[in-house]
Amino acid sequence: MEFSFDRSKDAQPAKAEQEATGPRPGPDLNTVDPSTIANERLRKAIERNRAKQVEREAQAPSSPPPRPTQVRASSGTPHEQNSFFNHAEAAKETTRENTRENTRETPSEAPPRSTSMIRRSVAKPEDTEFVPVKRSTRKVASQINYTTTTSRKKSKPIDPKYISYLVKGSWIFCGILILRLIFAAGGVTDYYAQKASVNARVSELVSIKKENMQLVQEIERMRSDIGFQKKLVRDNLGFIASDEFLVLFPKEN
């Protein structure tokens, strides 16, 4: 069996002729060489890729059509079969490049799904592992109060006898202070003595002011009242009658 990947202009008529005649009957698997079966499967895979490429070109007419590939099967030598594998690899690479170009030109269009594709399960039920939910740890505010005071050493207890002496001495000192406050200079007794002398002097000042006021009135009366003047003369110089004479003698040397 010989396969040829000729990219000349007669590729399209060959394809149309193949579609018109229908699929060729496959050989019997019991009588055919295994390498021939592998070549036949590879040829069918290439034809499926070409059919998908034609469908993509029909959906996106603006993109340039990819170069078609044609496979011809014929009987040949093992060297020809090796060249077939090399050509098949080159055809696969060309198909991949064309698919990538169409995908880049029409990103919005999804490729049609093949009915021959079988969905395979990624994992089995017995292989499932459930990861526990990670919970965030909460930090609780510490309420520890650290002491800053220094510890004091315990002192020896004082003898009660010394405490009683201390209390008695305090009371004696307070009594001395009270006695000094009463009897010392500037104390209570001195205060009351000074207060009595101040009151006596204040009363004397008041009487002197009254006498001064009376003297002022007397002087004013002596200036203005003639009768008061005569009275003062009689009281101080005596009374001289009209028939009496007053004789004045000079001062003896």
C-alpha cells in the first residue's frame, strides 16, 4: 500500500470523486498485515481532519483556505511505508498549524464538537479526597496585668512597750504646746491684756475729741457774743462798778 501527500491542484477533484463514490470497504483484519491496518487507521484520521478543516473554512470564508492534503493508498515496499509515516507526521503538523491560524483569526467561533469523541472521567469515586475547610484562627486579647511594684521585705514587729512610750511622749508634747499657746508672750492671756489697754485708749481718744469740740464752740461764742465776753471778764478779772476806778501800776523793776 502506497500513500502520497501531493499538494497539487488535483487534490480537490480527488476529494470530490472520493465523496461521490462513498467510503471504500475496509480490508479483512484476519488476512491483512498489522502495519497495513495501522496505515489505514492513520489515513482515516487524516481524512477526518481534512473534513473538519473544510467545515471550518465553510464557517469562516474570510480566512485563507488551508492547503489540502491527499492520501493515496497502494501497495509498496517497506521503504515506501516509512516515507508514508514521515509524510503523515508532516500532514499532522500542517493540520495543526492551519487549525491554530483559524483559531487566531476567528476567536469567537468555537470549533464543532466531534460525535466520535468520548468523554473520559478525570477521577474515580474511590480516588476522591475531601480537604477540610481551613478556618482562620482568632486571637484572643490577653488580659494579663503585670505588676510593676517591687516587693518589700517584711520588717520585724515593734515591741508594744516602745509603742506605748511613743504615744505617751506625743501626748506630753501636745500638752506643752497647748500651755505655751495660752501663757506665753503672744498667747491667749497676752491677747486679752492688750485688748483691754486698747479699749481704754480708744475711750480716752473719744473723750478728748468731745472736749475739743466744746472748746471750738466756746471760742466761736467768745468772738461773737458780748454777754459771754462780760461773763468771762467777771469770772476771771472781777466786777468793777461805775463809781470805782481801776488803777494800773507799772511793773516794778
